[in-house]
Amino acid sequence: MSEPREELKSLTDKARVAAQSLARSDEKERNAALKAMARALRLNSIKIIEANRKDLEALSEERTASFRDRLTITPERLEQMAKGLEDIALLSDPLNRILAEWKQPNGLVFRRVSVSLGVIGMIYESRPNVGADAAGLCIKSGNAVILRGGAEGINSAQAIQTALTQGIRETNLDPAVIQMIPSADRAFVGEMLLASGGIDLIIPRGGKSLVERVQREARVPVLAHAEGLNHTYIHKSARPDMARKVILDAKMRRTGVCGATETLLIDAEIAPSLLPLIIEDLEQRGCTFRADERARQILPILPKASQKDFDTEWLDAILSVVVVDNVEEALRHIAVHGSGHTEAIIAEDEQIADLFLKNTDSAVVLWNASTQFCDGGEFGFGAEIGIATGRMHARGPVGLEQLTCYRYEVRGTGQVRG
């Protein structure tokens, strides 16, 4: 038996016991733990930021600015992590809710009741805050979590986990509800994917290669998200000032997040007047472009796009630009090149907007708003553990409700089938 397998078995055994205890805990106990974890993050802020500095200093120069941004922990972002835990504590208890209830003619009363999943395996890469968000959501929903951070952020991830566990120790909960894989060795990922019976659900949060590996090799159920190959479509009825404001935020607020817009679609009727203004706005913020032929006829200076560009999640200050004739053509482009993550339409025509919303097969669709609102906190979930783009169990931001399942309770008065 390999060393990673033995170590993982030890972690999952502890997590299973802790999860069973957590699932029976009172909501007040779980909320107290979340608040204690938030305090511990603040008390250990200097240690966490110093650990993050080591990770940043170790990055190769080949890493992009957006990658570095995703990895960076500032005092403000650390405070957001702590505040996120406190926000989760304010949310309604997702456990033991009666989801449905009915009575059969024989007098039996059936209830469908929400319960925790058990042990969650969270595999993430370059965003250290994911560990805090995942831990908070799992504890509130009665699940133990085993975290596996990426090699680039290993010091940051371990410092955050240490602080969170310190907070848990101040409460009545078993500190084994939050554990971390002790090494960035990729063999641990392989063992997590095979840990059927030890881990109940795997959630990968990272690049395309990580998600593909998890989906290909896992023998444990997976809740995965595809690339954030998101589109913003500007219809001819759009207000120009709104269109400029929204696309600027959708692309440039944070270019390295999965909710960023990667392709702009714009109606041909308004493109000659509006597209140059949009390009100028974005250029002033450091954005570069990959444009189709129709866009280049309006602005010949724009670099020519290849077909591959329209299938690329840039995660950087790069925007693909496509001129379309109408909403149907925009929908066809999204159907061919989209990843099922997030799409937006900017339009004043309500009928067109409704057509777009109903015919876009993505987890999240927005009207007159930035794609960067695809975020669990913005949905009122307190935080998120990822954006699910599949069709089983959950879609969109994964919050508390999506980290529960249900059981049936049947209440009788002595009925027998005979």
C-alpha cells in the first residue's frame, strides 16, 4: 500500500467520524464554529499573508498577471474570507428541512428531508480563498471536508487551514471536520479520485486539465464545472451607455475569474457606432483583442481571430470580438463555442431578452448585468464552492443547498402490507 493511500485513508477515517458528529450538531454550534473560524483568520492574518508572499515569490516569471492575481491574498481579501464565513453563519440552516410531505390512503405519512452528503473532497488550484469558502459551506451544511490545494499556493492554503482548525478547536466540534492533504504530491489527487467509500463527493476547482483528469479518473461522484467561456451579447436595442459600462466590468473587473466575459457578440446594425467606443474603453484598461472579419472591417487595426480563439478561456485581459446579424446568430455562436457556464444579453427589447434567456443552454444567464455576477456571494449564498455546469444534482453557483441531499421519513400507526 502506497504512502499517499495510507495517509489519505487516515484522513478519510477521521473525516467520516467527524462528519457523522457534525450532521447531528445543532445549528447554533455550527454557526459558532463559523464565527470562531472568522476570528482565527483575522488573528492569523500576518502569518497567512507572509505564507502567501512565499508562494508569490516562488512563482515562475512565465505565470500571467491574472494567475498571480488569483493567488494573491491582500488584507482586504483576507477580510472578505472572514466576512464570508460570518455571512454563511447568517444563512438559514440547510439541514433537516421538510422538502415535501404527503399522506397515502393507508395513513402513512411520507416526508422528504434534507440531510448532509458526508465527506467532501475539494481539489483546487491557485485561489487560496477557496479553502475558506469550502470549509465554511461544508460545516454549515453538515459535511466534513478534505482540502487539497495546488502546489503554487501550498503555503497559503496550509496557513489558512491551520487558522480555520484553530477556530474549530475553540468550539465543541471535532477539528477533523476540516483537514488538508499534507503535500502537493499529485499522487494524492489520484488517491482521492479512487476513494470510494471514504469520500462521498469530489469537487474540482481549477483549470481545464484538472477538471478533465478528475472526470476521467474518478470513481467517486464528481460535481465539476467547465471552463468559463462566457459571452456578452449586445443587441441593437441596447442603451449604448449601459452596454459600455457592463462590458467593461464583465471583462476587466477581474480578468482571471471564471465569470469574466471572454467573447463579445454585437449586432451589425449598431457595431459601426458602438464597437469603436467599447474598444477604446477596454484599451484604456489594458485589454487586447481577437476580432472576426466583420469587426475588422469596422476597426482594421484589431488583430485577426482564429477559430481556436473563440474556444479559448483567456482568463486574461484579452477579448474575442464577433459581429452578428441578430439574436439567432448570437445564440448559434454560443451553442458552438460556449462552455455552458454564463452568458449575458444587453438589450432594451424585453421580447428579445426573453428569447435569449430561454434559449441559452448555460447554467447562468443574465439580462442587462455583468457576467461577473456569477458568484455565490452575489446570489445570496454567502459563498460558493464552485460553479457547476452539468445537469445532475446542481447547476450554477454551488452553495449550501447544493451540498445536501435528502432522505425519506415514513411515519405510520402500525400499518402492514399483509
